[in-house]
Amino acid sequence: MKKNSAANRFVWIFLAALLISAAAVIVFLAGKRARSENPALEIENAWLQFRMGEYKQAEKIFGRVVESVHRDSEIHFQALYGLGCALWLKLPSPDKASAEKIFKEIIKTAPNGEYASWSMLALARMLHIVPSDQTPDYPAVRKEYEALYEKFPDHIAAHEAFVYMIGTYLAVCTKESAEIAKTRLDEFIKKHPDSPFISSAWGLYAKACEILGLKEEMLSAKIKSLEKLEIDPTNPKMEKSTVYWEIAVIAEFECGDFETAHKYYGLLMRDYPRDRRNFGAGKAMERMNSVEDKIRMEISVR
């Protein structure tokens, strides 16, 4: 009986040890699975979830990558920035306080890094974007955008910040602010003619000219904005029909430039044959032809 009892104890001890070992292996494997096997692929997937509006899933993936890679690595800051964006923009309950803390951490830890510029832009946007019943603190917003542009003058994030900053001047619709915007835009366009935001810059220049009553310059800037516009074929909302129409209307009614008006009404009708504005475009061309015929007749009579 004693031998059997000892044998039973040995069996139970062996089984207990086996179970403990198995549990340890399971915990170890679970930990391995929780860590990122391919951080770059994980981040790509996280941004995909973010674009689809799956913010909680994106937050989870970004967070896992943050914990899995070396803290000084570029991919760590990339994941940390993504985590900040997911927290800031997630619906219906954004966590702006945590996002702000993350962006400031990136700027403090790697002040000259790639994601410091994007984090500075994010902080400026957080200050700029307010509920519809509130007005942003434009001087404070401009200061943030200006700081980014001055620190990273050739970075795409800084160019985006510059465009937003100019927008704050034009939002108040005064001639004084429009003059400031026009002067700054002129400098930017000369310095960065190949900027990804050059089309937007020309569009804002046109708006400044409109406020200042500079009709010919407004028309020219509108055309340059169109010429620099890059259409994303994957974005169905990006198209040129509205710009064609706006240029044609400005040319016809504001500048009396019938040649340019004919051209852009014609482009609208050619490139967008089902556009509902084509009827108006056709009538406008008939109207201009009639005016031109009358002028020619008057000249011939003389």
C-alpha cells in the first residue's frame, strides 16, 4: 500500500509539473503572438483599419507595435504617431488628451525626426478644428503652423501647415488679411514651385485676389491652380468640372475674357458630357457669340 501511495504521489507530482510546463508554454506562445511578427505590415494594416473607420482596431494594432519594437527605432515613432491619430480621431469618443500627450512625447524625444513634423501638424490641427459654434483662436493657430513651417520649411507637413495658416487669414475676409495672405503666398509659390500643395496655394492666391478685387489676377491664379492640380484616380470626388465652370464664369462675367470663357465652357461640355451645368454652358456660349457678332457688325459698319 505504501509503495502504491508513493507511486501515486509521484504520478501526481509528474502530472502537476507537466501541466505547469504546458501552461508556461501556452503563456509564452500567447506572448509571442501578442507581439508584432512583422511591424511594418502591422502598421500598414493599422492604417487600413483607420481609413475604414475601425479606430479601436487601429488603436489596438498601433499599440501592439509600439510595445513590440525598440523605443528609438523609426518604426516605433511611426506606430506611436498612428496611435495618437487613432486616439484623436476615433468616433464617437475621441481621446484628445491622450493623443496630445503622445504627439508631445514624439516631439520631445525626437525633435528633428520625421514624425516630429507630423506631430506638430497634428497639434496645430487639434487647436484649429473646433465645434461649429466656436471660432478658432486664429493668432494661436497661426503661431503653431508658423513654427512648423519655419522648422521644417521643405517638409510636406510644413507645406500643408502653411496652406492651413493662409486659410486662417482668408477666413476673416478682410482686405488687410488678404494682403498678408497674398504676399506670403507669392513668396511660397516662388520658393516651392513643385510643392505637392502648389495647386492649393494658387487656389488660395485666387481667393485673396477676389477679396482684393483683382479680377485678372484671380482668373490667372485659378487657371494655374487647375494646371497644377493632380487628380487621384482612386478618389471619385476629385474632378475638374467645378473648376472648369468657375473659371469660365469668372472669365465671362468678371473679366470679359470671352476667349477663355469659351475654352473652359467647352472643356466642361467635352470632358463631362452628362454634367447638368452643360445646358448653362451652351447658353453662355451662344450668348457670347451673339455679343461678339454684334461687336463685329458695329465695327464693320464704321
